Amino acid sequence: MRAVLVAVIAALAAPALADFSDKKPITATVTGATPSGYPRTMVEGLNAVVRDAYPGSAVSFKPNSPGGGVLAIADGQADFTATATGTEVRLANEGQSPYAKPLKGKFSYVMQLYDNQFIHFLMTKEWADANGVRSWADIAKKKPKMRLAINRPDNPQTTIGGPYEVMKAYGFSINDIEKWGGSFVLGNSQIGLDAITDGKADVFMNARNLNDSLVKEIAGKRDLLWIDGDRATIQKAADTFSNKADMVEKGTYPFMEKDYPTVRMWVALLAGSHVSDEVVYKYVKAVAENEARVQAIGGSLKTSFTAQKMATNPANLPYHPGALRYYKEKGLAK
């Protein structure tokens, strides 16, 4: 009898699990995307899905960069960042540049959005022919003068986590480019491709969707080549930030006469530790239960997003409790 009484008292004392099945609105700010381009389109599309699922919600977009987005949610300046990869996760946790101090424990994992962000390693055929370059090994050996179009370091995923690591795997660094007499065009992929088009850059290293129409258009004006390499060496570089090497298939672009290796990244939504379980749960639920509409946003979401893969967590970052609750309910996580 006493054991039963103790059990009843314990049950009454246990905190009740809040019911998030209602349609009450939420308030959240999503960051991590630049003011223009596909990342903003993606964030605005996801936010619209959530607002429609919970009428009256104030879910807004706050421009930033992938690197700056993680800092913003850690500092409570925003609630979610939608463009994080393994690069930002590790650098922020450890307090490595561009982060001034470790941010571990100040943000957590919400969902994988897609896993098909491919770094494009392109060069003009004119420059490649002039320098006898076809591969990463050639660049390491010949140390050619190049005008490199690459993103800024505050976008770590397309600099530190991709090109920089591949360079290191082949025995040189980003700092060697200037030592060899080269220079940089710093900016997003649009800026870099414009520089290639205008003859202001010889080499392009940045992320684009595969089969990108703009790359094809440029290839019709300037002969391009993909920088060749060894998949095992590229995998060594990719491992640093929980990414993987993959092959871009022959014919993806007209100038590709065979398969070429590159770094394939995943992109995730993260939340600050200050964000309530209800807000995260409802954001996750709205996205998961509107799979077709999310895919209709286009780009990488169209070709890679599925509700079944949302809980995929390559960096093993702790889940936000609100996200984990939803995934457990649906059998997507233990």
C-alpha cells in the first residue's frame, strides 16, 4: 500500500509534459542567410510554411551570413539559423576563427535541410593551359599565379570547411596564393562567377547547386574546366568537418568529360539555447508535415529535403529538446 502511495505522490509531483498540439501562434526570428539569393528564398519559404501552420505567428527573416548566424543565435540576437554546416558547428563549439570564444552549449541541432551542397572547383581553360594545370596536384607542384574567386572567411563552410581544407590536404594553404603572386576576388558565388565572366578571376571555389544554369551559361562564353583530384584525398579534407567526398558526374556540365571529386556538405537549421521547446517543436512539426510544399521552395530543398531525413545529424550536435521531442514521437530518433 505504501509503495502505491509513494508512486502516486511521485506521479503528481512530476512536471506535466506541455501539449504542443494546439494552433497557437509562435514568434521567432530566422537568420543565417544573406539579403539576396537562394538562402533567403529558402528561409522565407520555410517561414511561410510555419506561419500558415500556426496562423498569427510572427516568424521573420534577419539577414546575416552562415558564420554570423551561429553567433547570432548563441548571443540571443536570433532564434534559428538556417545555413549551418559541420564547419560552423565545430568552429563555434571550439572557439576557432572566425569565432572569438567557444560557443558550446549555446546552440543545438534542429533539423537537416539538405545534404547536397557541392563545392564547385572551376578554372578557366585559358589559365589552366597557360600554367599546365589540370589537377590539385598540379597546383601544389607548379605554384601558379592565380586570381582566385572565393568567399570571405566569415562564410566558413565555403572557405575554411571546403577549399581551405582541400588545399591543406594537397600540401599548401590559402596564404600561399598571394605568396605565389596571386590575388583574391572575395564574395559570394554570384560575385565569383561574375568575376570569371568578366575575366577578373581565373579560378572559382564556392558552392552552387549541381547542374547550375549560370555555370552553364558562363561556360558558353568562357571555356571552363573542373579541377581534378583524388577522391581519397578530398575525403581526408571533408572528414575535418563531418562532410564527405562525392563525385560530380560526367556531363553535369558540358565541359565535364568524366566524373570529378568534390566536397559535399549538409546544411542544417540550428536553434539558440534560449529558444523554448514549444517554438522549436512547432517549427519542426510544420516543416515535417508539409514536405511537398517545402520541396516546392526549390533549389537544394527540391532535390534533397525529406521529412524522414530531418533528424539526420552528421556532426552529432545535441538536439534541441523541442526538436528531439517531435522526432521521438515520430520514431525518427531514440
